Amino acid sequence: MSRRAALGIGAAAAVAGAGVSSPAQAALSGPAAIRKVYNKEKVKAGGVWHTHIAAIDATGTIAPIIEDDADHVTYGYSVQKLFVATAVMDKIDRGELTLGTKLDLTAGIILGGSGIYHLHRVWGDDITVANFLTAMLLVSDNTAVRMCGRVVPALELNEILAAKGFVHTRVEPVANPNRFFLGTTTPRETHDMLWRLANKTLLSPESCDFLLSITRWLNGYHDGVRRVMSSKERERVATKYGADFNTLGESRHEAGIMFSADGLPLLTYAMFAEGLGEPLNYGATHPAVEAHAKIGRTLFDNLPAVPATLSTARTSSVPRTLPKPFSPVNGG
């Protein structure tokens, strides 16, 4: 047999078998792919993980994909700022406060760490509630938490969270009634908050839209879940990151919501990892943050299809949230 004939037979065999593969060879997709990547990256990053990831099913009902010690009570760190913002917006919904209410930003309230206010070097501005909520959620400003405490004291904040059905999510009061540590939550309660926020039942629709517009904006956190995404993809993800340390080691958390292209909420993730290494690395190269990036890309690539019953529905029972379109501006 000539070499040409042998190559022809081999090519024909390759074509004939091109569409055939064993189950082991077939690429995983959907929830199976998400579970595989999550488990791989969790082991690689180390530490102790507590996670809840859920997505809508064919009927449009939210259903868990991963429940990894999802009821563990853990320090939420800056992910808790979503709950703090919820309490402030609840007070706005009840007419006891407005987004336009102004407070003075004095030197005595400035707190370091993440954020922008401590970078000003001079203080004395009067700023709105909308201003410090945006800073708290977009760049995780710590001073903004203290500003929130001035309008919703710690005990009242916890009462609001309890009234909304959260059992384990609380801030930790201190001697000053207007200040607090960010406190504890669970992955499941964080999922519950995110899903109610996305479906606009956590607060008034207008208040939910306000919080989602900030957490989906392009100037927010990109090191983790949203790292390997285009700008259009990032607009479809509302996220909040948290990082700190305790006696177990480093903690790196991230929680958020992924939406369809037309604004339908499809998936929530609440990943809390503690007992990690690499202290003082708060950047994109931390192993847990790198894990978030790989998991995030996998989540987005395996978002469920929008059920037919929801794709054509345009009623208030199927809330959608579309971000303000981003367009670069060159001054002027």
C-alpha cells in the first residue's frame, strides 16, 4: 500500500469517527462543569471553603448547584457591606431617609484600608447618602461604613436584617452605637439576599436597581470572578469582594449575581474561603482570587438558557435589570 493510500484511509477513518466520543472524552458543561472546576480550584487554592452557587432551572426556579458547608457562619468582611447598604436603603424605602440626605465628612471619621476617602488628605465636605453608598459598594470604602452607621446605628441595622428573615447575618456593635464591625453571615443567607435583590423583592424596585447599578458597574472589582471577561460580560455580573484575616489565616470572599443579556437574573454565587495563606497579598495573584477568576469564567460560560416561559414574559413578575450603557468620554 502506498503512503498516499494509507494517509487516505487514515483520513477517512478520522472523518468517520469525528462525531464519536466516549462519555469520558466528552467535555463537561452546565452544572457538572461548574462543580468540576470549583472542586479543582478549591483544592488548588487551599484553605477552608464555604460556598453556595445556584442557577435557575428549566422552569425558572432557582436551584443549588454547589452547597459546600453553605450554612457555616463566617465573618463576611466586606461582602457584609451589601447587607449594610440593604439596611440603609430599607430606611429610605420607609421614608426616614433619602439618597440626597447630606452628612459632613470630617477628619475624625476617616478610616484607612480600602476605599477613597482616606486618600483625600483634607476633609470637610458635605456628602450625600448616595455618595457614600456608591463608594462603599464600588471601591469598598471603609469610611463609608462609618457614615452608614450614622444614619442606621448598629442595633437598628441588626433589627432590619432580622426583620428581613436573616438569622445569622449581623453586624457586631461596639461601644459607639453608630459604629460596628462588619460581622457574620452564611453563604446561604448571602445567596438569599442576592436572589431577592436581583428579583427586586429585598427592597423597593427602585432601591434594588440603585444597588445593582453600582455593583454591576465597570469601575468595580475585577481581580476575581470578573477578571477574564469583556466589558460587556462584566456588565452582566454584579459582584462584591471581601478580604481580611483572622486566627485561621487569610480570608478571600466574593459574592454576586450573573444576568442574561437582557437583564434576567440567572445565577448567584457566594464563595467564602478562610484559613488561606499568602498574608498581605490582596491582589489578583492570591491563589483564592485566582480560583475565583477561573470559577467565574466557568460560571459565565455555563449560564443556563433563559426558559421559554421567561424569555417572552415582560411583566413585573419577571424583573429585569439592565445597566446604563458604558461609553468612554474624553472630557469636554
